Amino acid sequence: MSMDTDTTPGPKAAGFFTEFPEDGVAVVIGGSGGIGAVVCKRLAQCGCDIALTYRSNAGKAREVAASLEALGAQTDTQALNLTDPEAVKRYYSLVAERFGRIHTLIVSTGADIRMDYLFNIGVDEWRDTIINDSVGFFNAVKLVLPHMRAGGGGSIMALSSAAMVRHSPMDILSTGPKGSIESVVRAVAREEGRYQIRANSVGLGAMDTGLMDRVWGHLSEETAKAMRHGTPLGRIGTADEAADAIVFLASNRSAYTTGQRLVLDGGFST
């Protein structure tokens, strides 16, 4: 998916009221991905400065950063392996040193999974998925908390799955790690609320971007058609729709919302 070419200045550039703190930075883990890139754009349009990470696609990350700077945002772009806690700790320290505080963390990553029945999933494949997705998310959240506490609070957003509500066959490599991710979200909501730190998730259904591009490749045309027809709205979601929901929950417009999962699936799980 290519980045939208709209370069309309964000509120900070135009001097408008913003829905995020005017100081500090929003960190987007996986900001070079299909959904992550649009999330970054929405944040820039809200007046945020943005620190985005990528795992391997440096060229796409630089492209995203350039588009954000055209919107008036200051950016920082770094490669980051979430499974290395020391690397994550160093990264947050460098970001906080440059921008002053971390007011928002959005984790827009996931393991590169395939769809198959549990019967066919190997033990090593399961272990790798848990390490990349669950352990990586834990590191990202656990190690940002001291910075958010020091900054007077913050907002954490996770990408989850609508299949946590209605399980789909062959989706265990996606939903398995998401169970632990949502547990971390609820733990932060209950335990860190006294420090004005919120945590929420968006449970995504079938989308037209990101990791779903590869997931669709594992499905037969008949199965993909059935998924669309099984959705009350009769279509799959877009990266723009996902980003709008994610940024809304991350923003001050959701200041009294924490520990929640917003399901974005066109009604599939209803």
C-alpha cells in the first residue's frame, strides 16, 4: 500500500488545538507497515511529533518519515528488535532525551503468520510466534512505563484481533499471542491508571493492508469470498479506518477510556 500524498499541514503547523499533548512525542512501533504508516500520518495531522520504528524495511520507514515532516512533524526513525529488551530500553531513553517525554505508544506490529489448522502447527513455529508477538509487545509496554510515569501519564494502544470475539478456523497463530497482549493491556489499565496511563486495543477483522496482505495469499478464493459475504457490511476494512480508530482511542478524546477493546470488523463477530 502506498502512502497517501496529501500534505495538508497538521494542527501544530496551523496553530490549532490538538488532541494530544503539545510537548513530547508519540512512538509508533512498526510505523513503516501498512496500518502503522497511516497511523503516523493521522498523528502528524493531529500535531504530534513522531518516533517510528521498523524491523527491516528502512526505505519505507524513510519514506514515511519524509511524508510526516511535510506535514510539519519532527520525526525519528530507528530499526528496533522488540525481542531484545536492552535494545528497547536504550531506544526509549534516546527518544525521551530528544523529545522530552513519551506521551503515546502505539504498537502496530505482529508476527508474519500463515493460516493453518492447529493440528498442523509445529511447536517451533508456535514458539517463534509467541516470542515475536507476545514477548515483543510485553517488552515494548513494560519498558515505556517508567517514561510515562515520569511524564505524568500516557496512552498505550495495541493491535489485537476480532477473532478474540469470534474465532475463525486456521487463525490460531494470530489469536494465540493476542490473548497475552490483551492481558497486558488490561493489567496496565488496572495497575497504571493511578499514574494517568491508559491502555486500550483495537480488534481488527479482515483488512486490505499490512500482514493481512500475506494472510489473504493463504486463502482460497472461495474462502476469501465467504469471509466478505459473512461480514454484515459486505467488505473488508481499510488502513484508514483502522488508523482512525487507533488514533481516536490514543487521543485525549478518549481520556476516560481504558482497558477496552474496540472491535473493528464490519460486524463479522456480531
